[in-house]
Amino acid sequence: MPNHLDRGDWTLSYGQFCRRYNRWKGTQKLSMRQTYRGGEKMLVDYCGMTMSLTHLVTGEITQAQIFVACLGASNYTFAEATESQTLANWLGSHQRALEFFGGVPEEIIPDNLKSGVTDPCRYEPGINRSYQGFAEHYHVAVVPARPKAPRDKSKVEKAVQEVERQILARLRNQTFHRLSDLNDAIRPLLDQLNNRTMYAYGMSRRELFEQVDRDALKPLPKYPFVFATWKRAKVSPDYHISLDTHYYSVPYWHVGHQVMVKTTEHLVEVFYDNQRIATHARSMTPYRHTTLDHHMPPEHWAYKRQSKETFLAWAHQIGPHTHTQVETIFKSKDHDEQAFRSLKGLQNLATRHGSERLENACKRANTLGMSGYRRLKHILQHHLDQTPVFVEVPALPSSDHENVRGRAYYN
């Protein structure tokens, strides 16, 4: 303020100051006009207004959410009702919007809804992993609007307003019992909205879409997106992870690791350090295990393979006497599994002493009517398998009898 002015010349009342300040402040809120190329951006949001669904039997009333998407260049609009704003509904609405438009834009501009954006940072927003998977499938970039910056998505804000005024307001007094009925009522009104001439453009949204957006959109992928959820899990000591009360195996060397689990309707995939380490068909059977043999440590895999047939096949490879010994052990037990530990002992003896000595030991044991791990171990430890077996022949009964004639009778 110039020094030559007296205080009374520039003193303002509070009201005058506020008016001048507000005039100055109004000049600071500048808006940049946004221009959109054909096929460049699809903007998405939910309406603040909801629609009531009345259960046909119980009369319970629930609120359906209204999803809105529009293309930036043509304002061509899509709208549908969903049960909620959960991730599954959010991505499902995206998929149906792209099918409605008949192609894929370069970018999708969402609001910072929790279903899609995990961290609404102004500079590096975090994208939900399932949402990112959707974007990768359709080869589209997800660029969330800045927090508390509705002008970043002014097109869809206007589209939401039009849907609420031109569609939802006209349906507000109707009663709907099913979501499909509500969407059936929305579709013809949506067509009217897209076919109505826009004053600023002198043509309808549909006509502008045909001119600007249709040919600029990328083609839809050959296969539709399969919705998947992600969760973090820790591999337990039995090399399984828990998912919805079912247990799935991973390679045993990942015990104790934190892994990411991707789940679809029919498939479970496990990732560690961004590498897939296991894939399973999804099972809805609670408290059961799905285990792949190659995920098991060697000793567990060998134990799982134990059966009467495998032990007999092993014994047959050693020799006939070992095969006979194994059959004898099985016959001596009430249940086949009771013999498994004894037979594991026999396999250990073959490893320590060699197959040939075990075969000889079994020959001696079979000859003497012996069976079992302890007997064979004793034979091998004392090298009895290397000594011949002497079997005592019982003496013939005495021929002395009153009815038997002796040698003297014939002399």
C-alpha cells in the first residue's frame, strides 16, 4: 500500500473485505477444458440414487446400485442395476459396458471406489489386483480420478445426472421384484437417452458414437474376462494353504512363506514372488485336502504309495524267497497296513546289507519257519545267511515189537 495514503483512505469494513476477497477468489478457480479423442476414455461411476427391490415372498426391500459408464468423446452412455458395489459387481458391470460399446477404449477413468482402488493416492493410486487383472485382460489402462477432484470425470458426472433424471426418476414409483426386471425397464429408457438430440452437438449420443468412437475402439478379446479374487495366505507345516475351509497343497519347500492366492469359480492358483507355484481345480468340499504328489517331500510321497501290491512287487524284484517272506508277513497280520512298518524295515535291511544277503536271509527264515523284521535282522547281523541250514531228520521209530520177527528167525 502506498505510504502517502492515510490509514483512513484504504481502511475497509469487514463486509467490503469479504466481497473483494470473494471476487478475487472467484478468479482463481480456473477450469481446463478437457478434450477427448475417439476411443480414448471410458469414465465410470455409480449413481447416488438407488432403486428399491421388493422380495416377492418376504416383502423385504433392498437397494439396487446403478452403475453408469460413458465414452468421453461421444457421451454415449451405459447404465445398469446391480445388487451392490462389491468387486464382483464392479468388474461385471465394466465387462457388460465394454460389450455394450462393442470395443475397448485406451483408458478407464474410475472414481476412487474401494472395490477398484486400494490406495486413493493423488500421485500413485493403488489398483485392486483383480481390477488390474481385468485391465490386463482387456489391454486397457486404469487411471483413477484424483481424490476430491470431480472435474477429472465431469463427463460421467453429467451422465449420472442424466440417468437419474431421465431414467431413474421415471421408474421411481414402480415396484420391482427382481434385478432382471429392473434392468429390463432401464434398457428402453437408456436407448431413448442415447437417441435424444444433444443441443450442444446438434446430434444424438448414438450418432456421435457412430461417427467418433465406434471405429476408434479396440476390438474385444476373444475370450471374456474370468473374475478372480486375490488373498494372502501362509503355507502351513503340512505344505497346504487354507481357502474357504478347503486345503490345497503347494511345493513343500515353500513352508512358512507368504503366498498370494488367485481364485476363480473353477480354479485356484498360488503365487510366490510373482511366480505361479501351484494350480488346483477348485473344490467346495469343506475340511478336505487336495494334494498333488509332486508337492510332497520324497519320504511323504513314498509313504503315500505304500500298498500290498507295491511291497509284493518290490519283493519279487529281490527274489522268490523274499517274496515268500513278504507274503508270510501279510498273512500274519489282521490288516495289511499293520505289515507296512515291518516291510519298511525289510527294505531298510536290503539297503544296508544288500539284496543278495536279504534273499539268503529270507531263504533261511522260510526254511526254519520264521518271519518278521527282527528275525531277519538277527540273521543278517550274525551272518547266519552265509552258513548252511542243517535240518535234523527225526529218527525212525524202533522196530522192537512182539509181532516183528528178528534176524535170528531167518538163520
